Amino acid sequence: MESQKSILIIGLLLVSFLLWTNYQRDNSPQTVTPTVSDQSQDLSAQGSDLDSYLNDQSLADENSNGEIEEFTLDATNGLVTSLATPANSNRIITVTTDTLDIKIDLNGGDVIEANLIKFPVTRGSNDSYPLLKPQTNVKHIAQSFLIGAERNTNDRALYTSEFNDYELTGNSLSIPLSWRNDAGLIVTKTFVFTRDSHLIDVSYDVTNNTNAAINFAFLARLEQTTNDVGDSSMFMPVFRGAAYSTADDIYEKLSFGKIADGVPQRTTTAGWIAMIEHYFVAAWIPPQEDTNTISSRATANTAIISITGKPQAIAPNGQGTLTGKLYVGPKDQETLAGIAKGLDLTVDYGPLWWLSQQLFLLLQFLHGFVMNWGVAIILITLIVKGAMFWLTKKQYESMAKMRALQPKLTQLKDRFGDDRQKMSQAMMELYKKEKVNPMGGCFPLLLQMPIFLALYWVLLESVELRHAPFTLWITDLSVPDPFFVLPILTGASMFLLQKLQPMTIQDPLQQKLMTYMPVAMSIFFFFFPAGLVLYWLVSNLVTLIQAKIIYASMEKRGLQTK
């Protein structure tokens, strides 16, 4: 196979892969709802957003239709009617740490807002990235419940807090929320925040001062609207939806469409649930030694995924504790891997995740030396191309041998004419005699494509490259080159590679396709992250140098290079 065809195949495979990925993301129909142009919109109107959330939440509680909710107990029937909940912003407490700006609703103790302080919305801005948010059109909240074996109310417990505002000053901050009733049941829901961490410990301490044993279980869920927030495109096909883990399926994604179609309930040891987006994830992680049940459901424009722990019996005048962990932060692989098995797979590298993870570790290792992700990309490209040099050499030599056989193949065609069977047999005998593999030019390409695609996902999905500067005008490797310099240079390098190879294609249409291929690919690269285009540019330049070296070696051995 000629190298011009190889370039065309690479381009077609890449575009086809991106189209397929985009189709997979959108193949399930979703409810058509009003959209917002930017997920990271201005959050300055906090008061109205919270009021809207409070009103919507009160209405949602009234229309729960059987979803398991938090229940409370009274002395007459074993179930407590919760206190009336006033719909006003006094329900909201604020927690500020070095990594998180959190708002908690005292009605149920839900985390309704989480801003990631160390991750600005845009490079250099003062606005923290809003991962959890109460706004109706982009609602995303983390709820936790104390549930029992039976219930007869959808009301939530209204907790009390000593202060309205908390700030982390030491290494950890513990925030207890309290609730009690006249029957003697006391519940303390505690949030524990730790410095330099996005992981929140959540616990329920229950004191049963009643005369009857009570069964409790910890239920946690993530709720998110399914509106299209415009954070994905054909060239950046980012998954936004739910995910979970079980003992059998270490990582399983759930699109909003799948949730709407209905997903079977899963019971598993350990496990976790999550809502994921491009660079960030919100996840509930129950105790990993327990048996937990995972379920999901959807409404007109909302998707919910839940995980419920094993019920715990608390004897009369006894005490019990139920715990869970909430992670709201970046998809940092090392951190997530240390929290729960498979949670690091929310860094969604696609089907080649096993290869992407190794390439990322190498990229991270190189960054540790040079402290610049752009330079690290250049170095990993040199390493990968160097490791693949022997394949590139075999590819060029195979193509050279095929060119040398062209006169003999023409003679066979003239001799056998339209007799395809005899023609094929004669060609196979010729290849065997001359020790030429007709697939020798394709095989190296097939080995290189997975590496390119794996690197594509590393550069697209790794949060470390978000807002990472390179040099001069490239201030963010995760977005396209603002002045299109890298795409133009990449197209020029592809043109030079094309000119370096003899044009043996005779079909006029194919010749035109090959001539304009660098131009078409340059246009595609206008939409690619700058980090990926940088990789392709350096790869092309290295290939040009390798080709010169290989051709010089072949000419010394008398092999035809043109």
C-alpha cells in the first residue's frame, strides 16, 4: 500500500471514529427542553436560584410517586412525621474550604451547590467551576437519606445547624446537623471536610430512645437535568451522564436515554454511583464492605441514580451509625483510584482505556521533569515515534519492494487478462518468491492507529491538560489553537510528507483526493484541541526525518525509493 493511501486512510479512520463516537453519545432520544449555551454560566444571582430550587424541591417532594425517600419516626405508628419545612433561604448553610464552596439544604441535608475553587470556569477568571448547582434548567444536586423498611410520608427531616456559615481553618472541618422528635429519636447528620480534598465524609448517628427496635439504611442519589448544555461536538465527543460500578461490572456508563428506557436494579458488594461530565465527576461511595443496591429512574427532563446500603437494626435505647462518602471534584485518576475500585475509570478514555492509562502515566512522568504539558506532549511523541521506527522502516521498505514488483505484476495482468483466479495464484507465487508481504505497508499503520486514538483520548479527557499553557499564544492545550497556526503547520507537514513519496496512483479522482487531503485535514484540525494538533504536527515532522533516513539506507542497498 502506498503511503499516500495510508495518509488518506488515517484521515478517513479518524473522521469515521469521531462520527461513530458522536453517534453513540446521541443515539438515544432525549426530551427536547430549553437549552443553555454554556454549562458554566454566571452564578451571580444566587438568591433567586436558591429560591427557585426551594420552590421546585417542595413541589418535587409532593409528586414523588413512590420513590424511596427519607422517613422519620413517631411514637404511635413507628413513623415520624417530619416538621414543616419553610420555603426560604434560611434553610441554606454555606461551607467554604480551600477546594470547595458548598451550599447545604437543611431540609434533608442535601448538597445543592458545589463550586470547585481551584478550577476557574475560564483560564484566569475568578469564577469557580460549578459542578453541583440548584438552577432549574441545569440542576445537579447530591442527596442523601436515612430510610427504613417501611414509610408513609415523602417529607424530609428539617435539620438544625449551629451556624449559617462555616469555613475550614485547620486540616478538617466537621459540621453536625441535628434533628429529634418527641418520641425520643435523635439523628445527627455530620459532614466532614478535609484540607486539599474534594472528598466529603457523610455520616448519620442515630440514637433510638424509643421502646421499639428500628431499621435504618443509608440511601444516596445524584439528580441531574438532561438538558443539552452544549459541551460536546463531533471533534470533542464528551460523555455526560451517569455511571456506576458493581462487583461484576467494574465500570458501566448510563446515558440519560438508557435511564429513561429503564435500567434493571443491581445488588452488589461495594459499588458506587456517579454523574460524570468532561473533566469533573460527582460520586457517592458507600462502605465498600457492605452489600448495596443500585437503581435509576427518569422524569420528563431529570435523571436520577441511587445507591442504597444494607439496613441496620438499632435496638431500643441503642445507637447506630451509617456512613457514606461524597466526591465532587476533578477526574484525577490517582485520587479516584484511591477512593474506590474502578472510580478512576470515570476518566473516560473509551475502549482503549488500558492503553490510554499507560500513555497518560508516561506523559505525567515526563511532565514531572519539564513542568510543561506541551513539552511533555512533544517528548512523548518522540518516544512513541522512536519506538515505532522499526515498523515505519518495514512499512517503507515493503512499499519500495511493491514498487519494484510493479513491472512484473503488469506482465502477469497482461498474461492472464480477466482470469482472476490464475492472476491471484500467480501474484501469490510472485510474492512468495520475492519474499514480499502485500500487507506489509498496512500492518504498521494498523498498529499505529490505536496508539494515536489512545493519545487522542488522553489529550481530550485528562483534566491535567485543562487550562494548561504551552508557549506564546497557546495558553490552553485543551481547546483549539485560537490563531490556527498549529493546524496550518500540520497541513503543511502533511503536504511535505505527501511530496516525499512518489505519486503512483493513476486514477485522477484519487490523485485529486490525495492532493487536497492536507487542506481538508487542516480544516478538521481547526476544531481539535491544541494539544492533539501539537502531537500530530511533531509526529509528522519526526516522520519526515525518519523517511529521509530510511530512504538513504534503502538507496545504499539498491532498493527503489521512487
